[in-house]
Amino acid sequence: MENIIRVQCLKHVYPDKTEVNLCGLDFLVNQGERVVILGPNGAGKTTLLSHILGLLSPVEGKVEVMGLAPYKNFNTIRKNIGVVFQNVDEQIIGPRVYDDIAFTPRNEGLSKEETHKKVMAVAKTLKIEELLNKIPHYLSGGQKKKVALAGAMVMMPKILIMDEPFDSLDPKSKGEMVSIINQLNKKHGVTLVVTTHDINVVPALADAIYILKDGKILVRGTPQEVFVQVDVLKEANLEPPILLELFTRLRRKGYNMNIPNNLDEAEEELLSMLKGNAKIVNSPS
């Protein structure tokens, strides 16, 4: 598959002389892939995203997005990337939700009719038509996240970057956000790069996971491959998702069960076990 993002041994020095090195494995994202970045605060996640967006220029190393250096080709790259920042209150600037979503199309010189068509299309996709005349300040946290996402996706970019999109959301809103993100990926082919501290949503969201710690990329793999590497998780101060931990323990007890990505898959596996279809490959301890 084609790499749409490639970062190789990145080094950045901030104005206060703080130095961030991001080496280890190369950071690679394929076209249409859903990639989640995990790691504690200070691991280098924000620095990585800032370089991909072209907000920073590396002192050493290589950063490419669609074959271009983002910092040197900022305008070209940004037209192909949508971004939802962690603090969406700083991102939403329109007096009404409609105006905020319409900001980019208007700024790109689209006609009133074209702008309206795009705003209504993305609002329908995200199911926020009833919010279009609302004042953003009075929306709930979950609603604001959807509005920020609509603004990021109104021009249907090739890449969507989301920094902690589940922060401060209640369980229902998290589930809705995961569903929306997956829909954008499946129906529109949008490549996703997401950072999160909410590790329990990751199996339902990620094709690939990167774990960062102290400026080093420790591992890349699928959720099933990564979350069974207990030593790596401990090194990065992470705990595996509850579902994966439960089914990993059952496998250690000898039950030949698949590791589920979500509750539906977990239900099927457990029902199969209760019906006697799960084989015991070793004697339970």
C-alpha cells in the first residue's frame, strides 16, 4: 500500500531550547488506513502531529505527506488535511454553527450555492442539521466536537487528524464519535490519524497502533498484536483495553478464543464458549 504519511527519525528544537527526538521505527501511514497514536504526556505526540500538519519544520529527519514536505508546501498540504484539535473551543470561530462549517469553503472562494451544498452534505453525514442555526458557545462538549469535525471535513480532505477527540466525552458520545470516524473512513476513504488516552476505544477504531515513549516509537501493529505486548505497554505506562485483557487471560487459561475488537464480537465469542464451541487447548490453571 502507498504511504501517504512518512516520518523518519525526526528532531525538533523549540525556541526555549527544548529538544524533541522521535526515532525508533519510522512512522508510516498508508492511504485509507486508521492509525492511532498512544503514549504518555511528553512522548512526542503533539510534536509529531505539528510536523505532519506543517506547523513545524524539522531540524533533522524527514517528514513527507503525499510525497511533499509539509512545512515547505503548507498551503498544498493543508487543503488535503482536516484537523480537529483537542480544545475545540479554540477552533470554532463562527457566530453560528453554519457559519463555522462554511468558513473554509467561503475562504476558498466557493460560491454561495456550492458552500451551502457542502455544509448541508457534511451536516447530514454527521447528523447535526438541527444544530446549524445554534450558537456554538451553548453547545454540549459532544456537539462541539461534531461541529469541529464538520468544519474539518466540509471539503472532504484525504487525511483527517484528530488530537484527543474523546477527551471529556461521555460514553454515549464516545460511541457516536467512533461510529462517525469509522463511517468517514469506510464510505469516503479518509485516512485517519488519531491520538487518544482512551485506550478502550482503540480496538474498534484502529487498523494500526503506534506506541510512543520519551521520543521513541516503541512498536507498531494491529490492536491484537500490540496489546498482548505487556512489557511494551508497561514501559509506556499503558494498560491494555479491558476487553482485550479479559480475552487474553481466557486464552492463557487454555480457551481457544478470538480476541474481539468490540462488544458485539466479545458477545459472540462468549456465547460460543457457553455453548461449548470454544476448545480448551491447555488445562485451565
